Amino acid sequence: MPKIFILDKLKIERNTFKIELPIKKEILDFYIFCSEKNYFYWDKVKQNIPLNYSKEELWYTIKELRKLMYEKTPVKSTNGDYFVFKKIKKFDYILSKIDTFKSKKIKEGKKIRERFIFNNILGEAIASARIEGANIEEEEARKIVTKINIPQNRSEQMILNSYSAIEKIKSEYVNKDMSIDLLKEMYEDIAFKMDDYRIREENDRVNIAEDSQNIIYYKAPNSTFVQSELNRFIEFANANNDFHPIIKAIILYFWIGYLRPFTDGNERFARNIFYLSVFKSGYEIFSYLPLFDTINKSTKDYVMAFVYSDQDDFDLTYFADYVLDHIEQSFNLFFRNLEKERERIMRVNKFQEELGLNVRQLKLLQFFYLNPKEKTCISLHETKNQITRKTASQDLKMLAEKGYLAIKKQGPSIFYYPICENIQKAFSA
């Protein structure tokens, strides 16, 4: 029998304590540390309590001060209470960082931007599929989404569906208003050829669970409640409101995670709802950010952020704090990778200039450097680079003259093989 996870809560009698004004500086500093610079639940708060203070009194003070700043969200719990949200100081810094790039364009050339976007969407598709059980390596996934291979199993189909769904969001759904039909269409994108994927019915139960430990962290509401809430979800998604667009997207993400309207694929669907919301609000920067790849590396923390929000007075700030932390992580990771790419391009340009090679020739040597047992020919070089046969022949002849390729005749055909020693010397110089 699975065990239902219940948060460890500190029992406080409300009549036992009262907040004394003015609040002592040390208590106020502790509140700022736990509720503005961070957003901690009791399990972390109790590890940092200053000496000579009652843990019960401090937690009571923190909770009461938080309540003064709560905003009601449209997300309704199964008992009728609404989830709340507190905008903390920490969020301002992260949101302003993202807002800076709402209007800015990445300066790199089109091909570099397209490669970053492709690699990122592929990574996000892999991450979101893996969190729901897909087992696939990146190289295989790359062959699936580029149509080199046809999906042969469930994991490969999940990857293709996830990748295609994100592409469709960017190209098509971003121009549509939210509706029941759009929700169904978006779900069909990730459910394609997945026979057990469908809208939940009354007897269907879905949970957030840890199977290895036989623990259920969250039991989704029944389908009647879900159907009654979806209309309000759609209304909020289409409305202009006072929430920052990224916070609004996080609320929508949490809301789908809370309702879990389908028998499977709810996590990927919730993430796609987040993407749709940020893209509709003009945040193209999310095409580059490996957000869900970073989230996938801390799934236990993700689950606990959800649990804190569900079980601690319906405070959605815990979940928002977790997602915004990972947005910042993915933002920083992208710009580190972008800087590495800029440095790589500078090295390649310098290398190309020193060797007197064109881009095609340099790419071929890079390929042979990584694949020393391969070979090429004029026809293959011509096709790969979409150049004339004469130009392809000149490229390969020059590389042979410079000592990087060996020419071997096999029957009527001529092949070019890497001279690995010389290529390695060139790349290690």
C-alpha cells in the first residue's frame, strides 16, 4: 500500500503568540533571509534559526508577515480555497534580467542562432520525455527529430512528439487564443501514437509518486473538478492581468500540474503550456534557455516545491521560487555556452586563416579529426556542401597537396582518406 507523503508541520496555537511592534532587527533580518532573499519552508527555516529565539515564535512571525503580502491567484484547491502568491525581492532581479532580453536580439549570425535553438529544443524534448520515463541517448534522439531514423519504440516516439509539439507552439499556437479545442490539439501533439494517452474520466486516478519508495506526493483531483476548472484556466490564460508575464506562465504551469487532466503526459503538457504563455508574451529568449533540462536534474526538489505549495496554506510562491531559480540557472548556462561559442569561432577563424583553408575544408578536417576511420570522395563532398563538382575536386586536391588527405583509387572510384598524424598536429598547434 503506497504511503501518502505529509509535510512535517510545526503546530502553533494562534493565541499563543503575537507579533510585537516594532519588530526586532534580528527577527526582521531573519524574515528577509527566509522570505525575500530565499523562500524557505519550515524544514529549512528551523536549520537557520538564530540562537536565543523560539523556533515556534519565529515561524509564526514569518507566516504572519508573509500573509500581509499575499496576492490571490485564480488557482482553486479542491476544498475551495485559492492558492496565493507573494512577490519576493529575489524575483525582481531574475525577472528584470529576463525582461532585458525581451526586446534584445541575440547578435550572433542566423546559422549560429538556429543551431542553438535546435539544440535547445532537442534538449528540452529529451528532458521533458525523460522525466516521464523515456530512455534514449541524445545522438539517437537527434536522428529521430531530423528524420534520419523512424521511431521504433515508445521512448523514441515520446521524443519526436515532444520536439514537434514545441516547434508547433512557436510556429502556430502562439497566434491562437487559449480554448478547449487548443488544449486538446496541444495534447494530441504529445499523445500521437501513444495509445494510453487520453483525457481522464471519473475512475482514472493520477498521482505524483516515487515508485521506488512507494510514496505518493500528490493525488490529483477527480475529473469532475478538473473539467469545472478548465474554463477558468482558459479565461485566465487569455486575460490581461496584474501578474508579470513570467509569473503568469508559472501559474499556468502549476495549474495544469495541479489538475493533471490526462491519463499520462501531464508534465510535458504543463511545460508546453508554460512555453506557449512566454512565447505569446514575446519572450523569444526562452527558445535558447535549457530550462527543463536544468529542472530535470533536480526532480526531487521540483516535487517538493509542488508539495510545499499544495500543503503549506496553498502558497504557490514555493513553486514559483523553484522555477525562477532554474530560469536564472538556464539563463546563465546559455550565456556561458554562447561565450564559449564566440571563443570557438574566433579560434576557428584564426586557425582557418593560418592554414589558408576555406570553411568547407576546415569542416572536413574537423570531421576527420573526430572520425579518423572515415573517408570521402568528390561526389560526397559536392553533395554535402551543395557545390559544383569542379569546386569539390579543387577542395580535396588542395587538402591532399597540403598533406592532410591521401588519395586512393579503388576500382573506378577515387577516395580521400585522412592522414591522421598531420591533422592532429594542425588541430593541436
